[in-house]
Amino acid sequence: MNKFSEDAKQLLSFVGGKENIAAVTHCVTRMRFVLNDPSKADIKKIEGIKSVKGTFTQAGQFQVIIGNAVDLFYNDFVEISGIDGVSKDAAKVAAKSNMNLLQRLLANLAEIFTPLIPALVVGGLILGFRNIIGDINLLDNGTRTIAEQYQFWDGVYNFLWLIGEAIFMFLPVGITWSISKKMGTTQILGIILGITLVSPQLLNAYSVATTPISKIPYWNFGFAKVEMIGYQAQVIPAMMAGFVLAILEKNIRKIIPEYISMILVPFLSLVPTVIISQTVLGPIGWAIGSAISSVVYNSLTSSFGWLFAAVFGFCYAPLVITGLHHMTNAIDLQLMAKFGGTDLWPMIALSNIAQGSAVLGIIFLHKKTKPEEEQVSVPACISCYLGVTEPAMYGINLKYVYPFLAAMTGSAIAAVISVGSGVMANSIGVGGLPGILSIKPQFMAIYAVAMLVAIVVPFTLTIVLSKTKFGKKLSSVEE
């Protein structure tokens, strides 16, 4: 008998048996089930299994937290159940049968932006470093930058823009590629479409506002003129164009005979999409994106910005549970394109820190009474401080409830400090404590204060609530 055979057998029984499993796979720490009838899963019994650290449902998947040995557990489960596992992508497709329309839309949005996040994180760190060495007067009594003082750092400053420009100026290429990949259409056409949105022959999007209308270049077709405007760093126009291309290609492929599809499908998909993008989708998408970013930015910088920040900071963690948090990626990118940075993302990093700090409070409270819990709580706390909150929220904070509320409160206070001080990030970055590396240098000091609040308040509040009737009542429910 293998190490996890008995636990795997119990899990199979408690999720409703083999006949209740539509698909199963695993990630780094969790078993991921798509259940035919989620109500048949006995959560209380599942969480009582020795190897199980917690459970939660997200994106139509019932997820069981196992820990770093999940691959071994998964192998034993497959052997015991006789079920062939599927890929993560196949599990996501199966899971969509358990989602409503809004959940499907959010899942699709997440699948578009998730592949882009590593590049955005790198870009944010690069922009932050460039600001430090090239845009802040740190030398000669505050009169010269490091790049101005030293030739080597001037070379580094200019060289790093090669990467920064590729990530942010040409972001539409990544978006249209990702949509093509997600929709199962020809990815190279998605890439080419993205390139047409940021072509060097177009007027750079950042120059449009300062260019007189009479100086904007255009294509003259005799009967009509089309302005030659690029969509560098624009999110909404790229998304609209990407979806049009994918929909056109799929439908055209249905009616074109296979023996000439290699010639006609790419032509009849790409050319009309580029025309529509430059004449209709681009201008409309630009207007929509500008409106969204302006509303968010004005809300955060108005006299009621503190209230917006408090609500967002308090509610962000619950948004993660619903999946609605995926919308913030598009908003962040639009803010970056219009205002040169985002004041939304810093609050997200603070929320991550707050959740980890609440877990730290639980570790402190239970270090003598529940030492076995540290197998879940310690890795979950570390994970939060590095930007991944799910293990902490589902494994600890939601289990006791009051740490979750303590984290939400600390996050709200820290968010008010961040927004009230005008903190902006260069880009989406590494969540949690490393998030400060993506903050614009002039705001790093005050952001460090906000981070300290996100650590101290949830930790302290978790301990205080644990000693109240409210906290004890919630704990007794779980115990």
C-alpha cells in the first residue's frame, strides 16, 4: 500500500465516488475536481482526512489542499479510483459546465491575462529600477541622478528600456496572441493583428494628445480618410480586435472547403479584422478604455478617494473568492496606459500582505495548542507574503472567519493610507512584500508605512478577536 492510499480512498468516497467525478487534475499544492454534483461532496469529512489541509470551490472546481506532496497523493488517488486524470486546460473546460454566465466571462478574462502576468511583473520591476537610477536626484546634494553621474548606469538605464518598451508599448501583441491561443484559433494571425495595432508607421498613442489634428497622418482612399493612430499599451482595443479575429476565423473555417482553407481562411480573417480595427474597434475601444480608467482614477483622487480605497481594500479578498478580482488586471493596464502608472494595484498587494498577517496571528495563537496546524499555516503565510493568498484564505482565515475579517480591516486601513498619499505603481508586480519594488520610487517610503499597517493591524486584530465572544463563537463552530 502506498503512502496516501488510505487517504485517497477516503477522499474518493467523500467526494461522492467515482461516478461523481467529471474530471480531476492537480496543481502545485491542490487536487482539483470537477464534480457532476458538487453537493454530494462531504466537506466536513474531507477536511477531516489526515492529508487534507483545507477545501474550497473556485472557477467551477472543487479544490482540496494537500500541500507539496500533492503529486504523490494524486498518483495514489488515480490508482485507487481508476480514473484517468486530465490536463489543467481540460479540467477548466469541464469546470465551465458548473459556472453561470458571469463566472464563465470572468474565467475567460483570467485565461487571457494570466499568460501575460510574468511579463508585466518583469516590466514593473524594470521601470521601478530605471526610475531609481535615472529619474531621482540622489547624488550631489540632490542635483544629479545616478545615471547622470556614472556612464555605466546611464548605459543600463537606456538598455533596460529595450525590455520595458517591448512589454508595455507592444502589449496589444500579447493580448491578441493570448486571445487567439485561448479561442483555439491561429496564433500567428493574432500576433500579426497585434503588430498592426502598434506598427511604427502609425502615430504613437502617447503622442496623439499633443499632436494637432492637422498633423495626424492618415490613409487617403479618395472617398474616405482613415487616421493612422497606433494603440500602444491599449487594452480594450486589442481585446476587441482579438475577439473579432477569432470569431471571424472560426466561422469562415466552417464554410471554406478544406482544400483551399490554408489560403482563404487567414486572408478572409485577418484583412477584414485589421480594417475594422483601424476604422471602428480602435476608436471605440480607446473611448471605452479612457472612460473606465478616468472613472477609477477620478474616484481614487477625489475628495472621497479615501472611501473608495477603504471599500476596495476591505472587499478585495472577498472578490478573490468570487473571481471578480480578475477584472482589475484590465483596469490596471488601462490606468498605466493613460496615467503612466496604477494606484489600484498597490492596494491589491496590501490585501495580500494583510491576509498573510492574519495567518501569522493564528500561528502565534495556536503554536502550543495546535502545532499540527503549522503544516498549513506557515506555508500559507509565506505564500501570502509572496503574493498568493488562496492557501491562507481557504486553509486558515475562512476556516476561523475572524482572521479573515481582521485581514480585510487591516487591508482597508492600509489602502486608505496608500491612496491618500497618492501612491502609484509602475505596473502590476509581484504581490505581497516584494510589491514595493514596483512602486514609483517617490512613494516607496509612505508605501512601506502602509505595508507595516497591513502587517501589524491584522496580526493584532486577529489576537484581539480571538479573545472576544465573537471570535470564540466562530472558533467553536469550526472545532
